[in-house]
Amino acid sequence: MKIEFLLVGKTTSKIFAEGMDDYVKRINHYLSFSCVVIPELKNTKKLTEAQQKTAEGELILKKIASDDYLVLLDEHGKELRSIEFATWMEKKQHNTRKLVFVVGGPYGFSDEVYQRCNEKISLSKMTFSHQMIRLIFTEQVYRACTIIKGEPYHHE
């Protein structure tokens, strides 16, 4: 199974980018994992929130193949403990060719992206910056890989 992590805009914080790079390298020992950056929209001050979500949604949907399993990292998604997420990922490995996770822009996702998605997952009831969520999520994918393999990284 391949996992693709779609990000709207670059990771601008050096600390978060370095942390993500470290976890991406670690994850790739277990499975194919890549981050794909969708360029930020230009001149957003001229766009309404709805127009911005629609434009970003179009860019996101262009990156998704018809047979990709699309998971939105969304505050309204289901919350999973790390072990539950690992179990979920392990099940997906058996019947999914490519799993695509997306972190949207500052206003969330367009209706079209919500309609296309297969599932939504929330990483917390708390709100984190989009930059921080990227690092948290890559760490959780790494943690899930070690749980699946029975390695000692995760402790109950």
C-alpha cells in the first residue's frame, strides 16, 4: 500500500519541516509514504472564504485518482487512539492500493472534497495549526507502523 499526504501550502516552520522529514524517512522503512504539496493560492485577499475553499478543493481533487481511498484530516472526523489507528491502517493495507490523507487550507474543505472523501479522521478535539498537524500526523503514521510490527516505540 502507498500512502500520500497532501498538504495545501509548504511547511514553513523549519522545526516542523525537519521533524516531518525525519518521520517520513522512518515511515518509508515500512511502506511507501510521500508528502505532496499543493501550492497555496495567490491573492487570497480578493477571494471570499467560499471561493478560497472551492479553488483549493479543485486543486486537491486534481491530485486524487478515482480508486484512491481519500481520508480528510478534519475536526468533524472520528477520533482514534493510536492503537485503533494502527488497526485501521493494517486493515487498509489488505484492500487499498493507495491511501491519501489531506490537510486542507485555513478554512477547511469545499463541499466537493467532502463529497469525494471516503472517510474523515480527527486528530484531536483541540485546534492545532496546519503546520503542527503535519508533524503530529506523520508521527502517528510512524507510530502505527511500529505498532503493526510489534516494535517497542509505542507503550501502553
